[in-house]
Amino acid sequence: MDYSKYCREFRQKRKECLAKANYQCERCGVKHRSFAFNRNHEIYIVYLAACHLFKEQKMEKDAFLVCLCMRCHYFLDHPRNF
Ligand SMILES: [Zn+2]
């Protein structure tokens, strides 16, 4: 599979995913590009990402995507620390 093609398609998918989720994290509801505070009480801007809910679908064109903020994405990748 051509990875550059995958990236292009993924960018489009990401846009669709964010739009569908109304630019809000699907887990905690935080809004795209809003402000939040990290553990050290420092301000940061929330960026939402389209995440593969099922890891085994990572290279699939029609993989199931969820729109998550960085924090929720981290929990998805590290469920044991949750
Ligand atoms: Zn979230």
C-alpha cells in the first residue's frame, strides 16, 4: 500500500470525522481549539485528532474513527493508566 496516498486519504477522513463530531471530543466533549489546563496547570490549546478505535484497522481505508482530544487519545493508547 502506498503510504503517501494513505496519508492524503486520512487527512480527508480526519476532517470528516471532526465535522461529524461537531468539533468536539467524542469522549469528554471538549471543543476543538479551546483552552484547557494540563497537570501542571499550564494552559494549552486543544487539538482534536481522528483516532483508530480498533488498532487492527490502522491501515484500512474504512477504519472506524473517533474524534478525540489528546488526553482521551492517550487513554485509548494506554488504558492501563486510566
Ligand atoms: Zn477528550
